[in-house]
Amino acid sequence: MDAVSLARHLRPRFQLDWKGIHGASHWARVRAIGLHMARTTGADPLVVELFAWLHDTQRHNDGRDPLHGDRSARYAHSLQGELFDLTSRQLELLQEACRHHSDGFTDGDITVCTCWDADRLDLGRVGITPDPERLCTPFAQTEATRSLAHGRAVRWAGTRWH
């Protein structure tokens, strides 16, 4: 997967503020913490990275948009073979992670759970401290992981809103 080509593809198609709460900086933080977590959880790093890039790309707004995960899963499928090549299992995991990332689930495949945790650990960008009970993996639930991710999110929010 070529991240530069993917970003070039996504930018003109993203309907929201590229620099906003669901934009590229959020994706970058989800990617960073997700890949950090994958080294410990054993998650598939390619699926984690693609999830970070794609999970919010199909939002229609920054508020309640309950179908954006399903749209993102379908979008991921449409990019298979064009911008990345996944095995059928990797594509299935990516679509599951995208489809259900805002549903609050905490059980599933370790790759999917790592994706969900990486996204939830960035809630500090909107003033929410992640609740360890709503995280899937023991690694994400640690104070060290939560502090690392939350600090990044809060720093970004501080530069964005102040």
C-alpha cells in the first residue's frame, strides 16, 4: 500500500474539513497508536493502517452519522485491487472494523479490536477521556497507552480550538 497515493485519492473525495475532528490528523493519530498497539496485540498492521485511513472517510457530517461505518466498509471494498491488495481475510477484517467502529463493541478478532481501540483512544480530540471498560484490548486499557494517545489528542485539540 502506498500511503501517498491513498492520501491523494482520499483528499478530493472527503466531504468534511480535512483538518477537522474526523479528518487527516485524526486518521494519522489513529494510525500511529494503532500501529504501536499492533506490535503488542499481534494485529495485522496493514489492516490497522488502512482502517486508520478509511474508517471516517465516508462521513456526511461531524455529528451523528450512524451509516458512515457501513459506507466506509463498502468504500474499502471498492478500493481493493485499485489502491491496495489484501487477502480475502484481510479485506473481511478491514470491512468489519470499519462497519462497526462506532457501535461500541468490545469483542472480536484482535485486528478488529485493535482498530476500534485506536479510534476510541483518540476521543480526547472532542473532549472525551476514553473509558478503559469500553476498550477491547488489555494493552489499550493500560494507563500508559491511554495517556500516550489521550495526550496526543488533547494537544491537537488545544491547537485547534485555542
